[in-house]
Amino acid sequence: MSYLKKTTRLAFALHSWLGLISGIFLLLLGLSGSVLVFMKEIDQQLNAERLQVQPAGKTLPLDKVYRQLTARHPNLAGIAWLNPNDVADRAWEFRLYQNDGKISTYDLGLVSLNPYTGAIIREGYLRDFNPSLMHWILQFHWSFQLGIPGLLMATVFGITMLGSMVTGLIIYRKYVWRVLCFSVPIKANNWRTLSASLHRVIGVWTLLFNVIIFFTGIWMNLFSMDPSYWKKQLVPAPANTLITLNVDKLLAEAKMAMPGLMIRNIYLPTQPGKDFRVSGMLANDLELFHQPNSVSIDAGTGRITSLQRFEDLGFWRQLETSFMPLHTGSFGNTFVKVLYVILGLLPGLMSITGALLYFRRRI
């Protein structure tokens, strides 16, 4: 037997087993990921009455909101204001980073409040359907709602998908150009030929998209493979250590340090050693890059510790800032997002057709 035939047979065996092992999880990742492309739009539609507020004068000082949140949640690892650039009639939304000392839970929380009155609109853990179905799906997409082990599983299954694509490319190498030239018809004589045709054609046409989606997902989740990260999750978050300076003054200082910054995220530390940080976009930045500019300020002294502009980053760091938008489709218009939804469902279809092909050989 020639070396090429041996390689193809080995690739086929690996391709089959990788697909069978990770198939159901890839289906779940594809379904949840496709829904999350329109996460903000769906969440606001489902909760339109709750999340729309009536503007009434000036919004509350951020400092007051910060101290309200930390009083309600006395053991936090940190807080992120998710929508500081939102419109005046939208509730403010905050991500709560928590740690209960258990690896079986992924401790993210959400608080939405009225920025004019401070009234809490919704509050809870992302592992629960309340406060938000869409945020529950978001955490499910990250970790299958299985805590840190689930986060690692999602990373590993992403790696198996990359392996499946490499072995699939070896198996169907003779068909790639023909499929791209529409020279390979989809045969529907029976379920066997239909499965084989769909698997081949869809696999070729979605290869580049899937490489981008799964590589970026793996890269952003690499921390789940770090033993030190697991150890940190076994230590519950201690009592909050609050910012002693006025938060609004820190925000004003950050804006002065980087004029023209359109702020998309504000990180509010609750533990010593962490900086107050704002990040966002400058006028000439492309949406393809995720919040590539930032200002970090020592929360105890008010001294600027870091000033990061996209143009000053090295090539790899610039490329890294594109991973989140490329993974989620957030860089594009509605057409791009719809395309992401459709393409995001196809790995699940590939899993189904792949399973049918495997069992076809056993019948």
C-alpha cells in the first residue's frame, strides 16, 4: 500500500472518530453561537419593557452606582460596565466577576439598573435563566454550563474540530477545486448519497470560515488549559477592597488621557492590585478590531499605568484584537450577521452527515 493511501486511511479513521466524539457538542456550540450573533438585539426585544427606561434629568454618578453594586455583592473579583456608550433610554448593564471557590460553577453575574434612579431591573447569575435567557446561552456557549471543566471541554472540542478539518482536507483533497468550481453535484438518490454529497460540499465551502471560528475560539479560551487558572478558581473571592478615589474623577482622567476615545467598556476593580480601566475605539478604528485602545489607572493613586493605542501595538497584538469580532460577527452589518448565523449552523449539520456516513459503513 502506498504512503498516500496509508495517510488517507489514517486521516479517514481520525476524521470519523473526531467527529463522533465531538459531534453533539459541536452541534450545541453551533446552535448557541448562531443565536448569539444577534444576542443584543434579541435580549433587548425579549426584555424591551424592562430595559427601556424613562430619562429623568442627569444619570447617577458612576461612583454611586459602583458603591451600590459592591454593597449588594460584597465578594467580587471585579465589575465591568458593558454599555457605557448606549443610548439615554437604556438600562445600564454590569458584568459581575465572582468566584465561589468551586470549579463546578462559572461565576459570572449580571445586573441591569435604571441609571436615573438606581433601581435594580434584573440581577442574577448567568448560570440561571433569570436574569436573562440570552446571557444564559452566552455562558452555555463558553462552558456548557459545566463550570471550568466545561470551559476546558469547549476548548478541547474546538481543537478536535480543527483536527477534523485537517483530516477532512486530506480525505477530500481531490474534490476541493471541483467543489469550488461547482463541478460536484449534490446527489440525492438516497440518504446515503445525500449525506456524502452534503458532507463533502459543505465541508469545502465552509472550511475557511470554520478555521477562523474555531481557531479564534480556542485562542480566546486557552487560559482554560492553564493549571494556575484552575488553582485560582479554588480560592473564593475575598471581601471587596473598594476604590478610595472618586470613580467619576478617574473616568474623567481617562478621557483626558486619550481624547476622542469612544468608550465601550469600563472595568471597575474590587480587589487590590487591579487597575481602573476604560477601553474602546478611536475615530479611524475599524469595527473589525475589538476595543483596541485603553487607559489603565492605578485605583489607589490615580496615576496612569498604561496608555494603549491600536497603532502602537505590534502586528500579532493588532491581529489578536480582531479575534473576538471575527468569532462573533460583531464587526459587520445585518447581512454579515445573517451569514454568520447560517454558516454557524453548518458545523452541526456536518456532524449529523458525518455520523450518517460513519454508520452507513457499519450497515
